[in-house]
Amino acid sequence: MSQSFRLADGGRIDRSRVLHFTFNGQNYEGYPGDTLASALFANGVRLVGRSFKYHRPRGIMTAGSEEPSGLVQLETGAHTEPNLRATQIELYDGLSATSINAWPSVDFDIGEINSLLSRIFVAGFYYKTFMGPAGFWNKIYEPIIRRAAGLGRAPEYPDPDIYDHQYVHADVLIAGAGPAGIAAALAAARTGARVVLADEQSEFGGSLLHSGESVDGLPGSDWIAGALDELRQHEDVTLLPRTTVFGYYDNNYIAMVERRTDHLGPLRPKTVSRHRAWHVRAKRVVIATGAHERPMVFGDNDRPGILLAEAGRVYTSRYAVKPGERAVLFTNNDNAYRSAIDMHLGGMPLDAIVDIRARPGAQALAWADSADVEVLPGSSIIGTAGRKSVIGVDVMATTPDGIGISGGVRRIDCDTVLMSGGWTPAIHLFSQSGGKLRYDSEQTCFLPETFVQACRVVGSANGTRVSADCLAEAAEAGHISAREAGFRARARKAPKGETVDPGGLQPAWVAPSDHPTGKGPRKHFVDFQNDVTAGDLMLAAREGFHSVEHLKRYTTTGMGTDQGKTSNINALAILAREVNNEIPKVGTTTFRPPYTPVSYGSLAGRNVGHLSDPVRKTPMHDWHEGQGAAFEIVGQWLRPWYYPQAGETMQQAVNRECLAVRNAVGLLDATTLGKIDIQGPDAAEFLNRIYTNAWKKLGIGRCRYGLMCHEDGMIFDDGVTTRLGENHFIMTTTSGNAAQVLDWLEEYLQTEWPDLKVYCTSVTEQFATISIAGPKSREVLQKLSGDIDLSAEAFPFMSMQAGEIAGAPARIFRISFTGELSYEINVPAFYGRAVWQAVMQAGKAFGITPYGTETMHVLRAEKGFIIVGQETDGTVVPQDLGMDWIVSKQKPDFIGKRSFSRPDTARSDRKQLVGLLTVADGNEVLPEGAQITEAAKGVPPVPMLGHVTSSYYSPTLGHSIALALIKDGRSRIGEELHAPLESRAIRVRVVEPVFFDPKGERANG
Amino acid sequence: MFVIHCPWCGDRPETEFHYGGEAHIARPEKPEELTDQQWADFLFMRTNPKGWHRERWSHSSGCRRWFNVMRNTHTNEIAGSYRIGEMPDLPDGSGPAKGAKA
């Protein structure tokens, strides 16, 4: 009995091919052209999922992207995707979907017990129920809530698909390809403008795909086909079906997502991007996004089989399926009669129309009469019966004021209830554009009023109700938009639509029932996705949540994957009624992108995996790899961390490397140091203002260490800068900060001191830097440096010589970050690898050892040299580090100087740099970041004196060492303090921060 | 994402630029003569208006030039941009933007 609810003929489906799919493990069949929702209906499957909070049985309520409850988990494994709307999943062969939020199964869900406990699940129940004792939230409440409430499951495997981004400029972008959108596109395209027409559905046509209306005297579908034929002939028209315009940003920046291969299922080609994010800068935008029908709020209005009136017509007409066997319509407006009777005439019997209005419109009554459908005016559905499907409705007459009910109850058996509370224009994109809304009390909805950006809203999104008017308005908007974008062509005749007036509406925000709303056993759902009832909203209002934004957050109405597309107006109106205010005064919540959920993949595009962040490698990288180096990432650079030999642990390798540098000679790839070439007649003056020390008298060929501060006095970068000529300097910066330092220099040159003639150029990647360090480094270098005199007299510490090293033009800097005799060789990057290998060769006899950043860190920490970003964190002034010696007293001004005398920076008890030694076990290495306290234990809050900034085992000294920033640290030298860890406290002694060669004799030798 | 007019390169998307805070706060010529209060005002105090704001931008992914923009912080409307050292008369949103001609 496959597809027993499929109508014998009709529909935009292809009956020549059968598609097989499974839902909750059961096999079903459908046709190309079906959505998962229509295919489920065709097979009589009405129970689709369980609700968020109460685990109530839920079915499909709509036929579009506004679907709140028909959510499924699609596919399994790496392809699985949670919370997809069954109404938007195009059926493909082999599709497999399951219910969400149901355990152990959708038919028997233990969570349904929540329904019986609904008295505690009232508005704000999270806040009211899960209070104290402290610690219960993280450990007990939250895990339980997360298991019980919630939707689908996130995939556990990497995404197997690829995604793309596309950037385009458009003259006119049209969101929505219903009749209005197509009419606008035709008018714009005929001027020669670049037009982009996007629609979230697989087929263009919108309501014409199911309404049976005619345009220009042609059946709707024929008119669509003709219009699309014409659009395709325009060279500059881009037609994008399956594309959701999800974001409207400043200056007509439009974000869309195109689902390119979802409709092919997991077997889709992996060479084609699955989703493509479109970034469009449009000169003009036309919003033709249509409208969403609103549910009626009545007792137990959420049972499977209760759906929107228009959706009933869509299923019978477009998909040729019956949502059930017998239907009843509950409405407050004339237009719904048309939807329901079209459905009735299409083969899905409608037994009765329950109209809450005492006097339905004449046209509506005539429609009902012609179809011989009973109308019950002035009546309300007080409740429904059934569980996994609706099996009947209970109807009572309303009192003349429409607020109460009277008389007896009449049960009407049915398995389908259509409901319509009127229409809400989809003004999401307009609202995102910054446009202001006005409330239209006749149509009971918000409509565009004040435009902020260059856009127009047309058709039912604009509250235009008669088809002919929609088409005329849209064609005019398309034409004018193109003209404003610079395209001058005479307007042609707009398509002619039908002139039937959809009739009137009488608001009835909560249908009267046999109990006051919120009391008694029936639930009047407003937000079907978040299980928010009219009673919840009324309770929240009574509790003082009168602002719509507060109400939303307190009750969760309008949240979730549907963002309240069907529920917002009903919720607002109930709040307004409860607080005795008018709807426009209550206002509406802000619409934010995205319009519907967007995959992370499409947002990331190709920027994933190894493309998520650039990787920078030095010219010697392959050599390091060949030596089996372990790498660490420093500001996108891959730097050798240490070079383990066979069987060595990291600590053993670092110990070996450290001792090699201290006792013989080591080799470090320092290419990643930032290098900035600074030239110009005012270069020395500029450095004098940027650095804290004096620069004007630095001799040519001399090097100087400098500290840079921000205006607030806090250390920002450091490095050695060398004077290459009278007007020429080469600055080095820390590896991770090179770009920021260059920006900093540029900012001052351009904005504060444009009178200075100075030019800065980044040359980081132009040079390879090889640092040779250790007592034997002079002997190694001598073998390569030809006639350069390396004697201490000719080439003293902190000076530079240019010459040739191993055949490469080189600058040799005698500077040291290890405390050892040391030379930094800079050669053009192309020579880097060759020179590196030449140095290795020359050093062989001396036991030259390549060392990585970890050894570099240990060696500099032994010397008490700081690393910016490790000993500093943006709150440290030079004086805190005991670096007063580098802060000029003579210079009247430099960046940061004035701040050193601010009361806060001039305090004597600031955190200061000191050394720490462990007292009990000299080998114990403190964790970096460990807090330092006076006592080992204390009653909270224990005052924190500071923290460990650097900590290593020093193989040179044979014990551990640490640097720390400690409050008033200089005057604590000699004291014992504590580093409290999770289970114990380590006793530490405060010492001077220089552990090795405090007089600096080794580097000077 | 709004469009910013770079006085050197023309209209470009916001992502090419870097924001630099309020404009026309000159670094004091003689900081040492300022009181702590005056120096703190220079360092920390900004007008932070809701509405029209002269602010600095840098075309960091373009010509790398700094320049000034008059932007409405509430609506992101831009009345004009101009080079460092200029101070054109820009309408504070009351009339159409004329932009700065250097």
C-alpha cells in the first residue's frame, strides 16, 4: 500500500520514476519533485518528531522554510545533518532520515512524561527550577537539561564535502522568485541590467506552483516557463534556485547560500562544492519574499495532522498528496476559505469550516457554498482529540463578543485540521537592512515603512494582497531599480494577474476554550518549535516581562531554528493584550541574519584544514624537516622547536642542545625575526621617538637593543636595531609582532609626524637569518668569513660588518640572545639553505649543534632576557622588568615617556620581574602561569601576588629556574613564597632574575 | 559590510580597512607639561558618540594609507573621507554628503 495518500493525478512530480527512502528505518517510496514532507504525507506518515520541551508528538505544519516542527536528522555518519526542515528536503533515491528529540523511538518517547510535568515547565522554568545549591548547575542540572531538551545531533566526523564562496556585483538583486520576483526580474532584465534572481526553492514560481492562478491569461506554470525562457536569454541575468538570501548588510551587501548538490544526497559528486556562499554587492535590491501564514492559537493545536491552510493546498496541488482523509478548517479570514476549498476540490475532502467570526465575507461564503462545504460561523475549536494524530475537534459557539463560548460541544471527526490566522509578510530582509516597520491593524501585521537602504519591497512581502497589484508593483520596482542603477530603457507592460480580492480578517489571538487560557488540560501553542504556549506568555506578562525582547528571552518564544516565523505576531499580540497595550507600542523583536540556518561549511568555504591559516616557512625549512625537527607555530611561522635524536625525549634533546651552546657552538634558524628596513634623513630622529633609549648618536655599523612602548607606557615590542648608514637602519622585531610593529611605525609617520622623512619597508622574508652561538662560534665563522677580521677589537660586541659568507653577500651582526659569544648572519633568502649547510659543515669539527626555539628560550631565561608576550602582557612597563637602564632620562619625549610618571605606573609596589627557585626539589619545574601566594594555604579569597611567566629546567645550572612577575617583587628577593597547584603548593624562593653570567662576560669575549 | 571611500584608491569594502579610533586627537607637543589628568584625557578619553563621528581608518589591505572618515556610528552612513591633515566641512547628516576633495 505504497503512497496510499497520493492523488491519482496532477502535481509537479515525475511519476515515471520511483524514489526509495527510509524514515526511522521504515521503507517508503516517493517521486522526483517531492519534498521529504510531501513524500511522508503520501505514505500516510504524520508523526514526524517530538517537541522540544514536552516531547509531544508533532507532524508537519507548513510546506516551506517557516516549518517549526517537522524537523529531522538527515542521513548518518559524516553526512548527517540535524534539524533540517522536512518541507525543504528534496527527495532523492536512498534518502534516510530519522526523528529528532525522541528516545527510545518517536512512537514511544519516555520524555513525554514531561508533558505531565508541564506545571513546572512554565515560562522561565530554567530560572525558577534550577536554583542552588552552588555547583549543581554545572554538574547536575545542565547535563540533564541538555539530554532532555534539545533537537538533533551534530555530526561526529569531519565534513566530507567542499564549499565555495562567490563574489559578484549586481545592478538589481531580487530576493524571491514568486510571481512578484519574476515580474521584477523581467522588468529589470529588459533594461540590460545585471540581475540576480534567487529563490530558496528548487523551482521558481512561488505561489503559482500551487495556486492555479493565471497570469497574462496563461496558466501560472506556463507563464513561469515563458518568463524563465526570456530571463535565460538575457546575458547578464543570473538565476539561482535553491539559493536563500539570508543576510542583508550595510550598503546593499547581500549574503546568500546556494545549495548546489544537497538534492543529490550523499552520493553527490565530491568535486562540486556542496554549498556556495554568495557575497553580492547590489546597487538596488528588490525584496519579493512573500508572506507566511499564521497558525490559530487554540487548545491542543499541535497534534500531527494540524497544518496551515495554505500548506494543505500546496500538498494537494503541487505534490498531489492528501495530508489525510477528512479535514476541518479553523480560521479568522476569508482567504483561508480559498486555500481550503482548492484543497477540497483537489481531492482532499473538507468537511467543515469553523470560522471564529460571526460574519464571514460574502465571497468566502460563496466559495464554501459552491463547494458544498458546511460553514460554522461564530464558532471556536475549543480543543482537539488524538495523540499521534488528530482524530477530531470539539467546536462550541462563541459569545457575541467573541471572547467566550456558549452552548454545547459538537465533536467533528477528522484527521486533518487546517488553520489560518491571517498572513505575516516576510519582512526579515527589509528589517535586516535597517528599515523601520509600521503596524497595519487591518491586516494585523508589520509592513515596511521607512527605508534606510536602496531597496524596495513588493508583493505580499509588502502587504499587497491582490495578485494583479503584486505583479504591477513588482514590475515597476524592477524597472525603476534598473533605472536607478543606470539603465535607461522604456518600461514594457507589466504582467496581468488575477484581480480576486482575498477578503477580510478579524483578529482572534487566542481562540476561546472551555477553560481560561493557561488553565485546564489543553495547551494553546504559539511557538511550536520551543513549546511556548499562550499560557506561558500570559504568565510571563503577569510576572512583569512587558518588553517584547525580555518576553522572548524569558519564554524562548521566537527562538530556535525557525526564529518564530509562524509565531512572532501571535506572541506579540498576546503580550499586547495582556499588558493592555497596542501591538505597535509593544513592538517587535529585531530580525537578524540568517533568515534560515546556514551551514558552517558554506561560511568557511575553502578556508579549512591547511588553508585555514597561512603557513610560513623559512628557506631552511626542508633541512630542518630532514633532521627530524619538531616544529612549533610562532605567528604563522613554522619554527624548529627542538631536534630530537634517536630515542631522545624532548627534555633530553633540549638539555643536549643547551649544553652544546654553552660549551661549544650551536646554530639557530632566526629567519622569522621581523626585519624592517628604515631609511630617510629623519630615520635616527624617528627611532629616538619610537624607542625608549637614545638613538641619534649610534655609530654606523653599531647595534643597539631597544624597547618600544605604547603611549600608555606599556611594553609593546623589543629588538636590536643597527645603523647601516647615516640615514639607514635595519630594525628587528619579535617574530610574531613584525606586522604590528610596521603598522605602528607607519601610523606615527602618517598621522603624527608626517613632517619626518622616513620610509619603512618590511624585509623579513628577504633575508635568511642564521644565528651562531657559543664559545666556539668565532672559530666556526672564521672558516667561512674570508678576510673579515673577527677579533674582539675589530668586531666588538653590538656591532655589524658586511662581507661575504660562503660566497653569499652577508650582514653579520655580533649580538646575542643566549649570553654567549654569538653572530647573526643575514643573507638574501635564496642563499639561506646553502649558507646554513656551509656553517654546519664548518662547525662539524667543533661539534656544532642545531638548536630550536625551546633551547633558545631556556638559554635566554638563564640570562634573564625577557620575551615580549611572555614576560609582558600589555600591562608591564620597562621599570617593572628592572629595565630602567634602557629608559632615557635625557630625552624630553618619546612614546610612552609621559606615562611612566602617571600615579599608577609610578607606584613602587607594582608587579616586578624576579627569579624563582624551587626550594624542596631543585629539579621541579613550575608550571608557567602558576599563581604565587604568600602562604601555602589560606582562606579564600587568597591574595594573588603574581604569576610565573617562564619556567624551565636549566641543564647549565643543573636545577629548574623560573621568571615571575610578583607584586613588589624587588623588595621580596630572598623571601619564600608559594605556588599553589591543584593538590599541593610548591615552595619557591625569590631571587634575582639573572641566573647565569650576571656580568655578561661571555657575550663580550 | 559597508563601503569606505579611500581618498587614494576609491570605494572599497570595509574588510580591506582597519579601524583606528577617533580622529583629530593630536599627540600633545609637550607631554611633559601636561598634568596627569590632561595626559589621562589624551590617553583614555574618547567621545564615543551615537551618531556622527570623525574617525581614522587605514587601508590596511590596500595602499596602507591612513585617512579620516566621517561616519554615523548608528547607521554606518558615511558623509565623506579625507586625507590626514585636512579638515573639510562635512554635513553632520543634515544634508547630502559632499565628500572631501583634496
